[in-house]
Amino acid sequence: MITQDIVRKLWDEAGNGNLAIWENDSITLVPADYCGETKGKKPLVILKPIALVNRYEHLAFALKDEELLTKIEDVIRTAGGPVVRGPRS
């Protein structure tokens, strides 16, 4: 997974629910009250878009914020998932 792709998805889905990051590198939208399991499988992490990206006026600011990118990477790596930062644009 690429960190900036996750930030874009968080930005796009803010207000629609949370994002579940799965072992197979997929990202799905889940309701805010999601119980944490689907068909007997648990996601690596659940990210809350509003808490993570709502403070930014523009997506470009979120994509370049070292603190945000590092926070997302740390959470995913701690859960055992692979994540890399994409090249700066």
C-alpha cells in the first residue's frame, strides 16, 4: 500500500464512514459503528477519515504532512501490514 493513496481515500470518504485496511492490501468503507469483523475476518486497522484529514483545507496539504503520513504508516506497520510512502510530487 502507498501512504498517499490511503490519504486520498481518507479524504474522499470523510463523512461517509471509516476505512478498513485488510491483509490483502484492500481498503473498504465501513460504517462508523462497524463491529470490526466481516465474514470471520478482521481488518488490520480501521482508520477514521474525519479524525485524520478533516483539519486540512486542501488534499495537497494532507498529502505533504509528515506527521499524518508517519502516523498512518506506524499504525499499519504495527498491525503487521506493508505500507510505503510514494514519491513526492
